[in-house]
Amino acid sequence: MKKWFRKNKVNLLTGARQVGKTTLLQHLFSNQSSVLWLNADESTTRETLSRHDLVSLRQVFGTYKTVIIDEVQRIENAGLLLKLCVDQFKGVQFIATGSSSLDISETVFEPLTGRQILFHLFPFALKELYPKNSPFEIAQQLPFHLVYGSYPDICNNRQDADTLLLNLSDQYLYKDVLAWNNIRKPTLLNKLLQLLAYQVGSEVSLHELGRQLGVKSDTIDNYIDLLEKSFVIFRLPSMSNNPRKEISKMNKIYFWDNGIRNAVIGNFNALNIRNDAGALWENLMVSERKKMNAWLHPKINSYFWRNYNQSEVDYVEMDKKQLSAFEMKWGKGNAKVSRAFSNLYPQADTDVITPENFVPFCRINEPA
């Protein structure tokens, strides 16, 4: 972020709640005194900034050279506010954080066209947690991250991981989703999230989810969209270059963090006594790869693959130069990438990702 300071741009840092956005900024500005911190979760701050009045804003900003606004999505017409700030307060660096792209995408990006630089913060990647550890040492930590994930507070207080994750799930997970368009069905949202948690790594049918929950499939689609924009889950679309042979309209859904997934269903049991270790492994590997691609290779597209004969591949990547396919395997036994896929795409690189060879796949040793 540093190289974009003082260039008449708003630096916009997004990421789920409790992922470390404020801590990151506190670290960046720890040695600077002329920094004003404003938290839009506080009603008085939110009301003052929502007025978009230059006189009031001058009184708020004073002579500060850096102004940081936390949870900017809580401010009405936040994009217009930031546009006014960057246009009228020359020489002041404005930085905003947002824990939901629900409002950001609709009220911030358009007014700020050409005036913002966007950054996104994920839960910790294995590369960040273990930059100097050997593959063997990192593999010893996999059971923890498969069950408890990689949120900063969880990694720093492992002895209290269960309690902290349940609190995070209950207190913060839905905060922005429930505030959006006055959603009044938290019970439905929670039940949907539980169903999605149990279906990690499987194709999701909106019609079937709607049938189970007694609502229309359009409602399910809208709720999934809200959860995705709150950085709780993400969709992995199907790859299809041949509609006659390949499924083209389905999605898989993964959680950005294994710990949140397990908190949703209230299961922190050890891996050796649970029947979803394979799904947890797939979720961890796909989310780790997506994090690192966003950082190092943002132009790579990610998919899963399945044909009408039910042959499938867990995870597929495509860029301008190469097609790659990966199968995830946690336990013992043989596994290989579908022969049907290899026959259809003989030029593709293929591999099976296991606890013995996951380090390159997670790009842990890849230079930043």
C-alpha cells in the first residue's frame, strides 16, 4: 500500500471483519503522529460524515495529514463522501476500510472512478504464517488449520480457538449481511450457511437448497450473493468449453476460512474422529490457492470440471499459457485426475495434491 500514499488516491482496504485490516494500518502508521482514526461503526461518527458538509468535515479533519475511516460501508453515500474528500482536501491521504462489498460495490466504486486503489486482505495464508519453515514443519500444522482456520486472533490464541471462533461467527459474521436491505431472516441465513458448510466441495443446487429451506431458488441465490460479498464464502464456477459434454451452469461453494466453516456447524472435533476431513482438505487447499493467486497471479481463472458422465476434477486453473487440473486427496489410497478430463485436454498439466506435496500448490515457496 505504501507506494500509493500521497498520490491523490483513496486507498480502500477490504476484507472480512476481524481479518486484521485495522491492525495492518496501525502497523503502517505506528510511527506517525498526524493520523486521524474514524470508526463508522460509531453512530456519531457515521452521522457526522454522512452530512457531506465541507465546513463540518474541515472541523473533523483539522490539520491531520492522514485520515483513516474504518468500516466505510456504514456511511450513507460513502463514495460521494470519499470523492469530496479527495477532491477538496489536497495533501491529505484518505484510507478507508470495508468489511463488506455489499455497499462498497454500489456506493463507493462508481463515484470514486479513477480516484481509488483497491486492496483486499484475506485470513492468513500459510505462506505468511510459515515463511521460513520446512515443508515437514508446515505439514505438522495442517491439522490445526484444517479445523480452526487462519484468522489472526485464532492463530495468536490457539488455546482459545473454539471460543473465539464461535464468538466471531455469532457476533461478526452476519453483521453486514443482516444490515443490508433490512434482512429480517437471520434464522434462514444461518440454516442456509449450515447447508452450504455440509456441502463444501460438492456442486450446489439452488433449487434443492430452496426446497430444503422452503423458499424460492432466487432467494437462495440472493443470500449466497450477500454471503459472498461479505467475504464469508466464494463460488467456484464450472469450466465448460464443450456444452454438449461438460456441465456449464453449476457452482461449488467454499469458505474463505475453515474455522468459520466449522464454527457454523459447531464441529471442532479432531480429524481422526470426523467424516469430513476430505472436504476440509479440499476447502483449505482451494482457499489457499485462491488467496495466493489473488496476490501473485490475479489473471488466473479458477474452476472445477465435470462432464455428463459424472467424471469430475476438483480444481482447474486456466491462464493464457497453461491449463492445469488438480485432485485433492487427504487420506491414504490412490487418486488421480480424471482420465476423461485428460483425454479431452491432453495438453493440461495434472497433479494430485496431498499432505506430502501441498507446499508448491499453496505457493508457499514462491517469491512474492
